[in-house]
Amino acid sequence: MRHFLNACRNSCDGFLALLHERAFCQELLLLCVALPAAMLKGGLPALLAVLPWGLLVLAAEALNTGIEKTVDLVTSEWKPLAKTAKDAGSFACGAAIAAFIIVCVRTLLF
């Protein structure tokens, strides 16, 4: 049980830290707009269609932020491998956002 409580505390700390990241806040705001819109459009089924994809966007952004912070901690020099790591994290966010937008358009417009 102690491990579970520590994991919950660490998750809360991570969420609070991510609230200082502009991209995370923008994506969180997008989710906060999409969820009520889905609920109004199609009720619980629409909400349940949109929610997992929005959470995927937030998870991708959290991982991307972790990659960026780790790379910045390891080196302040420009290195090709560091750029690749940051670019791959950025691509993951972009792909998750694209999937979220596709689901939102399908759910909210059709």
C-alpha cells in the first residue's frame, strides 16, 4: 500500500510540475473544452470516445517534457543525439494531438 501511495504522490507532483509547461497547459485546456463539447454532442459515449485520446496527448506531453528536461540536465551543448531525442518526443506529441483531433472531429461533427 505504501508503494501505491508514493506512486500517487509522485504522479501528483509530476502533474503540478507540468502545470508550469506552456504546451501541457494548452493541451489540458483543449481537453477541458473537448470533454464538455463531446458530452453535449453525444452524451457519455462521445465523452468516452474523446477522453482516452485526450489523456494520450497529456501522457505524450509528459514524456516529451521528461525527455527534454533530461537532455538539458545531461548537456547544454548542441549534440545531434540530443536533438534527435527532443525531436522524437516532439513527434510523439504531434502524433497524439493529430489522433485526438481526428477523434474529436469524427465525434463532434459526424
